[in-house]
Amino acid sequence: MDEHVESMLKYLDIQAHGVRYVGIYGIGGSGKTTLAKTLFNQLVAQFEACSFLADIRESSKHGLEHVQRRLICDLLPKHSRAISDTNDGIKVLKETCRNKKVLIVLDDVDKKEQIESLAGSSGWYSSGSRIIITTRDISVLGVEQEQLKEGSGKKSAELWTLEMTEMNFEQALQLFSSHAFKMDYPPIDFLDVAKGVISVIGRFPLALEVIGSHLYGKQKEVWEDNRNFGERSRLWDQEEAWDILKGKEGTAKIEVLPPLLNSARRNNGHVITVRAEINDLVGDSLAVLDLSSCKISRTPNLSKYTNLERLILEDCQKLEKIDGTIGNLKRLKHLNLNDCYRLQDLPEEIGYLKALQELFLRGCAYFSTLPASIGDLQSLAILELSRVSIVRLPDTIGRLQKLERLSLKYSNIKRLPETLGDVQSLVELDLTQSKLAQLPDSIGRLTKLESLGLGGCLKIQKLPDSLGNLGSLSQLDISFTGFLELPDSIGNLKELKMLDVSNCRERKLPRSIGTMKKLEISDARNSDLQGEIPTEIGRLSRLRRLDLSSTSICLLPWTISQLSLLEALWLVNCNKLEELPRLPASLTGLRCASVILKRIPDLSNIRNLTNVAILNTGEDPTKILGLGITPGTDVIPWVDYVCTRNLAVWSPCWDPSMLEECIMVCIQILRPYRHI
């Protein structure tokens, strides 16, 4: 490991200018994460801000924006702005971190888009920043295998790479001995058997640490049994070891790796058997059991695994029944049944799992019933029920006093029980594109709720007034729903930062919207909004983005100029809009298009526009007229005053010093304003 640390410090070269990426790749259990942690702890004090994002492969399954929030929280602890999606998260990182020298570790990356969303360009961060990436798959680093076949430590563009290979035998023996004997070398009478175990399990750090810890203090006969078992059948499946063990926080806490790994024998990439010896070999010592993709129709008797903390059955596509003995797993904290699409229900014994914190059932297409005993899971914090066939939740759901996140995205849920309001710990409720027809009034009792997703719930036509009682709500997505108007009580959402009412049937915004002083993003595009926008919108002092495109509004209030933080204003296809009022100087993006647009204000006070298009599309789409500005400070003004048919531009001379992007439109009729 010392040799690898030395190589990595050379590649990172923290004294060098520029932003440098270093990728560590290799199979599971080869020591990538351990090396990254060692480097992180050694270098952390030399950077302005640091973040170690562990296990991205797993955590990104809940959405990359959640990982982005963790990164932003680490790098910018005082940052309070909400992010609505991955693109918004990228924008925040670009805007707020470009002057920070940062150290970031992206651990266990398995997709290129994860890197692109968290550290997609060296321009996001200040010179001197370093990004370390660990992965099993070198292709996600954008480097072809052929480039590296001569060995590790190769450089490709801005990326340096290091391959984690097997340790030499002496290093492996020393690491194994430190865990098995608490010394650097085995006792003489254990030397041969120790070498035999290493030859079976391979010379990778994770295997050596875990097997060594497992054998510490054991009699020599136990060592012989393990070695002999390994000679009969493969003991260590390198590529799957980390999947089986990753439930623990670092290898230091993993105390056992019994020969269960033999049960994960693979044929053409698929687990095909769970050996009978598992019960005799492991018993109550197993902490993590990963049977992902097993071709089993029923789980085995789990009575003996009393210390099991994580049970992973993801993608067991033939699984139809969970054995009732699961109720004996008193220490189980994590149960993953994602994509077990034939599974229809859970046994009542599930309620005995008092320590269970996370239950995942995403993609169980035939899952239709939760047992009433679900309410007995007194430690449950996450309940994932996306893409299931469940129609209703049991009333006992209200007893889950530690539940923080409930997801029913794309499910068949039609109603929520009134008892849901008793789950006072709930922070996130996602019902996106479900069959839900209405929200219960009791939802107003969820005083800790921060995120409510109702996007695509087409059957919802009315929102309860109690919605205004959600005093902690920061994100509200009610896009693509059928409701006709927002309740006035929405003005009570004092913590709301993001409001999405796009593609809805509401015809007006309530005047109470002006009291949502923390609102940063408001999206109402493609909605049925018409008439005038209320003047109260000018009170939204933190509003950064306002999208009213493809609506029937006819007038923006003069108070919009008071939005001192507004950066983006989108008014595309607002074909009843005749003029624009004075706009705030903070704008960086302005898009406006209307068939009857006649007047725009003096834009000389807006010095930071980088994205602008103002169009009078007219009734004939082949004769679009508009204002186009080219980049740069050396632009020669076309004329002092111009008129393009019905569009008047009053600014005598506009020097767009910050322009980077624009739309140029051919103007067929151009006459000096004084001749009109």
C-alpha cells in the first residue's frame, strides 16, 4: 500500500497548477477505497474544501441530484440554495466552486454520467484542485484498455490512472499476518498453513484483511478446515467480494468472510446455486448476505443468521416467496428486494425486524400488498415502493415514527390513509406519476416534510388547504397534474425554494405567492396561466429562475424589476404578450417570443446577459423578426434606434461585454426609429 500511496502522490502532484484527475481502477476488494481514504486523510488539510463521496454506485440509484447535494454540502456548508435536478446541480457547482481549491474523492463509480454530474470539467474548480476516482470499470474514465496494457501509471489528457493489482507474496503475507496474528509474520507452526490460505484467497487487501480477522484466535484445526475447503472448491470470488461485504463501513469493521463466497459461484455471469454447506460453514457469524441475481424462487431458512445486518436479493427474477424465518433476523438493518418482479407480498413476520432501517422494493411489478405488520418496523427510515402494483397502504403505516423517505413513484397507489399524517418524521414523499387521485387532509400534519413530488399525477384535481401547514417544505412538484388552481394557503410555505407547476391546468397564480420569500425557482411553462401575473411576485427577493413559456399571460407586472437576484426569465411562445416591463439588472438569460410583441425596455442596465433572444414571430413563421446580439466587446451597433415591423428597440447603444451565446435572426425590414 505504501508503494501505491507514493505513486498516487506523484500523480496528484499537489504543487502543480491546474486541475488534475487521477483514476484508481481494479476489481472489487483490491484496495481502491482504502488507498483513496489514505490519500484523502493525508491531503485534506491542504485544500480549501474537501469531500469524500463513498459508494457512488449504490447511492446514485436514488438519483444523482442526491449525490450532488452531498457534494455541495461538503464543499459549501453554508449553501442553502435547493437544486431541482441534475442540471441545476451542475450549474450550482460551476457557479460556486470555480474559485475554490478542492479535493474530491468519487468512490466506486460505475457510470460516466456520475463523473459528468459531479466533476465533469476542470473548469468547475480552481487551479490546484484534485479529483480522485475509484472504479472497477476503466471505461467510465474514458480511457481505452489498449492505452494501458503496458501497465499502470499512464496519463491520458488530464487523467492519470493507477491499476490496483495483486500484492506480491511478501506484502500479502505481512498484511494477512497483521490481521490473523497481530504481528508482521506468522508463527513458525502456522507459516505453512498461512501460506496455503493466501494461495487460496488471492493477494488482494480486502480478502486478506477479512479472512485474517476471521481466523484470528482460532485453533490450527480451524485453519486446516478452511484451507482444505478452499482446495475442494473456490473460496474467494474476487469480483463479487465487495458486493457481499460492502454493508460495513470500511474493511476494519468487517469481521468475517466465511466460505459463503463459495455459494456465489458463477456460470456465465449468473449465480446458479446456494450451497447446502452455507449453514454449517457460516451460522450466526454472517453480517452481509448478497444473493443478487440468484435463480431462487424462495429464500432459504434464515434462522441461523442471527447477526445478519444486510440482506440483498436484488434482481432475483424468479423469487416469489420470502420465508417466514426472516423474522428471526433481529439485527437486520437493510433489506433490498429491488427488481424481484415476481414477488407479490411479504410475510407477516417482517414486522419482527425491529432494527430494519431500509426496505427497498423498487421494480417489484407484481407486488400488491403490504402486511399490516409493516407498522411494527419501529426503526424504518426508508421505504422504497417505486414501480409496484400496490393500490393502497395499510393504516398501520402511521406507526412508522422514524420513517424519513417514502417513494411510490410510478406505482398504482390510488389513495393514502389518513394515518399518514401521523408519520411526523417524514422528510421526503415522492408520488411522481402514480395513480393517486387526491391527497388526504392529514398531509398538513407532516411538519418536517421537505420534498413533495406529485408530478404526473393526472387524476389530482384539487390540493387540500392543509398543504399550507407544511412549514418545512422546500420543494414542491405538481407538474402534469389536473388541478385548476393553487390554494391560497400555499403562501404559508415560507421555506419553499422550488415550485414546479408546469403543464398544469391552473389559470392564475394566487396573490399569496408573494409571501414565499425563499422561493428560488418557479416553473409554470405549458400551463393554462392567463391574464396578468400578480404584482406580488415582485416580493420574491430570492427568485433566480422564472419560466412562463407557452402560457397565455398578457402582462408582466412592473414589480418584476424588483427581483434583484433573477438570473433567467423565459417567456417563449407567450403569444398574448405585447410588451416587456423594465427588467432586473441581474439577468444572465432572457428568452421572449410573441406574435404580437411590440415593445421591450431599455436593456442598457443589463450587463451580464450571456443568453438572449427576443422575437416577434408574427403570424407568418417564415418572417420571424427579432433582436440578435453577437458576442464580444467590439460589436459595432447596427443603428442608434431600430424598428423591426412591430418591434421597437429603445436602447441607443448596448455594449454586451459578457455575451457568450446568442441567436442571430435575419431582419428583413429595418428602418431608423425616427422615420416611424
